[in-house]
Amino acid sequence: MATFTKFNSFVEALAEKKHDLGSDQLKVAMTNTAPVATNAVLADLTEIAYTNVSSRDVTTDTSVQTAGVYKLVCSALTLTASGTVPTFRYIVLYNDTAASDELVAFWDYGAAVNMLDTETFVVAFDDTDGVLTAE
């Protein structure tokens, strides 16, 4: 199972209205260089080339608050290779609508991932607990 890490700047970005998780377009970035919690924007990362990867747009299923607890639930994202995809180990969730592509969180898959032509890789967000919760 991939390890979830929230970027430190995400909490401040929420407080300063840089994210509207209910309507902004979230997207995933792929990297083979370990992100660090102090990264704040997409430009802080070393991304792989996406020439042979399908759409990286994430679908938000629900963005709701119940009894003071907010939960963001997103659909699983299937990435499909249309040729060889550069090796990656980390999937990064970021806000593509925000002016500076603010980062939300990343998952460490623990080992390098290789995708050859026609192979798929599923980014499975937690349907029960959501991508994230806030109290």
C-alpha cells in the first residue's frame, strides 16, 4: 500500500482560499524523485515526461462536511501507457486550477514503477476515508 504524505503548505493554502476542493480540477503528477513535505507548488518537483500517459485529471466524487468533519472522496484514476512511460515512484496530487499549481499530498509506492505500452496503473484513492479529512 502506498504511503500518504500531506504537503505542509496545503493547510495554509486552504486557509488562504487557494483551494476549492469541491470544484477545482485536481490532477496527479508523477515523479521518480522523492518529494518533501516542504514542497509547495508543482514547479518544486521533478516530473517525468507525460508524452505516453493518458489523462491525469482526477474526478472528485464528493467534497462534503458532516458534523464538523470534511471529507474529499475522489474516483480511482487509471493511467494508461501509449508507449514506454519513464520510471516513477511517487504520485503527487495537486490543484491544477490554482494559479501556482499548489500541492496537496503525495503517495510513495515504495519501489520504482515501470509502464510499458498498453499497461495500466491505478491510483486508488480511499473510498471510505477519502483522499483526506479535516476536522
